[in-house]
Amino acid sequence: MENILACCAGLDVHKESVEACVRQIEPSGRVHSETRHWGTMTRDLVAMADWLAAEGVTHVAMESTGVFWKPIFNILEGRFTVLLVNARHLKQVPGRKSDVRDCQWIAPLLQCGLLQGSFIPPRPQRELRDLTRHRTQLVEEKTRTINRIQKVLEDANIKLASVAT
């Protein structure tokens, strides 16, 4: 397989940790990889981003697992080209060895251009979606609370719903 990217990284994202594998092609043509373990607290993710930048990484790929990718994506998106890859697509690429860590599998696939990122809306659109979802939840909670109050009043033989609407 032909390497398209000179330096890239693959991330294996978990709830409390991130494994990062940086893969570089040296001027001699030799491939060099380094893997490090990081926490998921903001200071750890910023340190990881600084390390990736210091290594000369331009592209980062990670598997989309639950919601654990979101804080990492938010920190990395301004500094790197970040691909969020569907786990189903990763498993369909042939040649996977079972003893290789996910980050060490993702990095060479990214380097050869075999990964396709999922669509992630721009940050303002993501923030608007979050606000809209939160507002919807608040409206639903308000309705549930009103219904509970009406039920308690009806149980106490107070027919407020028939008097006021």
C-alpha cells in the first residue's frame, strides 16, 4: 500500500483513556511509530494535542464509540484534520491482526488513505443542536410537572383544570 500522509495519528478512545499512535515516514523511507497512553481529562487531552503537534501530525483518525469521542474531537478539530470513522467501516478493512491495538491499526489505514470520516457538522451547528435538544427536554419536563400537579390536585378533589386552562 502506498503511504499518502507523511505523519498521522490513530486514536483508540475509551471512557477514561485514549491510546494514541503516531506514525511517521522518515526521510530514509522507514516507518516509525510511537504509542502513548493519555487520560480523558481536558488537561490530558490538551497535552496529547500538543504532543501530536510536536510530532508533526497533520491528520488524526479515531473510531466513533458512544459519546467518548466528543471532547477529544472538540479539542483536536482546530489544530488537525480529524476523521471520525464508523466502527463498522474499520472492521471491514481486510488484514486486521487480533494482537494489534486499535490505535496501531487505525494509524496505517489513515496513512494509506483507506479511511473515510463520518460527517460531523461544524461547531456552531453542533452547539445549536445541543441547545435545541436541551430546550426540548425543558419543555417536556415542564409539561410532565404540570400534569403531575394536576393529578395531585385532582386526587385532592380540586378541579383546577376545569376552571383554568
